[in-house]
Amino acid sequence: MTKSYVTQSVRDFVTKVNQLCADGQENLAEIFDITYTNTLETTIEEDQYQNAFVLTGDIPAMWQRDSTAQLRPYLVMAQTDPAVADLILKVVNRQFFNMNLDPYANAFNLSGNGHGHQTDVTKMTPWIWERKYELDSLCYPVQLAYLLYKNTGLTTQFDVTFISAIRKLLKVIEVEQHHEHSDYRFERVEDRPEDSLTHGGLGEPVGYTGMSWSGFRPSDDACQYGYLVPANMFAVVILRYLTEILTTIVDEPEMAAKAEQLAAEIQAGIEKCGTMTNKAGEKIYAYEVDGLGNALLMDDGNIPNLMSAPYLDYLKADNPTYLATRRTLLSPENPYFYAGAYGSGLGSPHTPANYIWPIGLSIQGLTQADRSEKLRLLELLAATTAGTKMMHEGFDVENPANFTREWFSWANMMYCELLMDYLGMQVKK
């Protein structure tokens, strides 16, 4: 049974946001009230070690990625509220407990209860819900741990469990620069066999680029090519966070040097091998490449995606290559850009054609400075909940009553972060 963490200070914060919303924006405030409190009311459960386990929503498991995004907007409150800071600390502690269990797993059970995809052909254990290796699943917990430090000054999360997990993280990222030597395999024999990686679970062949291989996208769909460029962008950022942490907070010079080395190698690989040319002849970032000459022009509504590069702090929003990439992604040249009677934006091969993602719309707003455009996107999000007043995974651009996932906490919190950003309430970086 989950415990509600909606305190009076949370209610006061919601009231403050409501008051900052202008006349005519009551619908935005109402959705914020519902979604901001929903995550604290329905998704967090204390585990046997007094850490905080975070449900993704309508699936009874904790994703390393989702749980970070679900808690990130609360960092603003954590700047002044020790109880919220402590809750986020407990989530971070659980994330690194998870990473120590298996750095290749993306989703975990509350306990060793054997739930989830236990028939997958990979190294499953009863603690693991799913073992799809996604590079971003290593990145997100580091991001939350670092941002907790930046917003509150807390450093207790950088303990022996953290160091042990980071040692594994660095090893995996380095091994997967040469994926042909990895022992990671994944095949799914039930439910969605199309999720299996080819070549006996190893995946499509790749050549060395300096980037690190990822089997799956943040949508949990298999990569077409092995080097997922936005995930590698994220890896560069968190490896530099680790260099700082392991130098200024925890004295681990060898690990710090390895983190910086990997960041430099991956960034060089992105800039040398992770780009392509659009129809206009402009240099843009590819979504995936294989180091063998193949590149994929697309973007996906899940984060990290190419649209999110400034949000992740890989580059500035006025970077010329990013701007060319952004224009391309928000056009029919991107096969997963959809436009219809109820809006336009990024969709995903994970959901039906013509479905756009509220997460993608939120990141579209969070990666540019125009407040009127942020407001337009907020109003679009508010107008397409099909009366539920909560965000969904994706909705039909011709009829928002058709949607996937009625309860999706990650999407709810991305809406909250965009509204807070619009109102001038940002997470410190």
C-alpha cells in the first residue's frame, strides 16, 4: 500500500502555483493541483530498507528513468523543505540499490518477489521486473543525485552504495564501447517477441565510434542501430557530474579520471559519428547510428531524445546544429512528427501513428525561451486530456479521446515542470 506524502507544505506550494497563474489559466492550475499531488499520493512506497520505491503509474514496477523524472520537479520544493529533500534522498538511495543489483536492468520490483518478465532470455533475478539495457537508465539516477546536491547541499547520497554502483556504471559504459565483447543478451519469448534483439540477443552489428552502445530506447523499444545519440549526450553530461562528485565531494581520483576519459571519448564520438545531413543539406544530429555508415533521422517523444539536448545540458539551445536538428524534427521529415486537428508534436514508434506524446510537448516547451510558446504548449496539453485532467502517454491528434495509458506519472510530472518553468520556478543545475 502506497503512502501519501502530500503534506501541508505541498498544499501550500500548490496554492502558490495557483496564485501565480493568471486569470484565464485556471485550467492549467487545476491540472497542476491534480498531477503534482498524484505522484506523492499514489506512487511512492517504503521498501524493506526504508528507501522509497516509486511506481511508474499503471505498471507495478520502478523504472530508473521514470522515477527520476517523477521526482525532479519536487527539487524546487526541496530547496526550502527538508521533508521533500529527505524523500528525494530515499528515492536516490533506492535507485543506487537497484543499480548495484544489476546495472543492465531498467526496471525493478519492490522486493525479490519474482514479478515482471521472468521468462526473458537474459540474466533475470527475482528483483528485476525487466532487463532491457538502456544507457539512459544509468544516467538518470546520477542526474537526480547530483541535482539533489545542487538544490539542497545534501551529500549523504554519495555513500558506499553509490560508489559501488558508480564503479559498475563506469565498467558497463566502457564495455559497451566495444559491444562485441559484451556478454549482455536479450530475447523476449512471450508477450512482445518483437522486443528481442537480433543476432541471438546481441543486436545488430556496430563499429567502434567512441560512443557507448544501448540495446533499447527510453521507450523500451529496441534500437535499430546500436548507438543512441541522445542517450550518449546524456552520458557525457552525467560523466562530467561524476568527475565533479568524485573530485570535490568523494575522493576517488581514479574513478574521476575514468569518468572524464569516457565523457571525452563519447563526446568526440557524437560529434564525429553522430551527425548526418537533412534534406536541406544542413548538418543535424542523428537519432541512432551504427558506426558502419548507417544513420537514423527521427526523434521519439521519450526523454532523452534529440529535442532534449539543452534540457540535459549537453549543449545550449542556440547551438546551430541543435537548431537545425530541432527544425527538422518538428517537420514531416521526422517520420514520428504528427500534426492534426488537435495539435502537432513528437510521437513514437512505441504508440500508434498520429499519436503525439505529452512528454514530447513538455520538452518542446522546456527547451526554448519564448514564454508565449510555453503557454501555447501548456494550453495544448490541458486541452487534450480527454476530460481526465491528467497527462497520458500519447493521444490521437484527430481525437484526444483516443489515448494510451490513463495513469502515467512521468508525463504528469513533465507537465508540472513545464508549468513551473513558465512561472519562473526552475530546478537549480
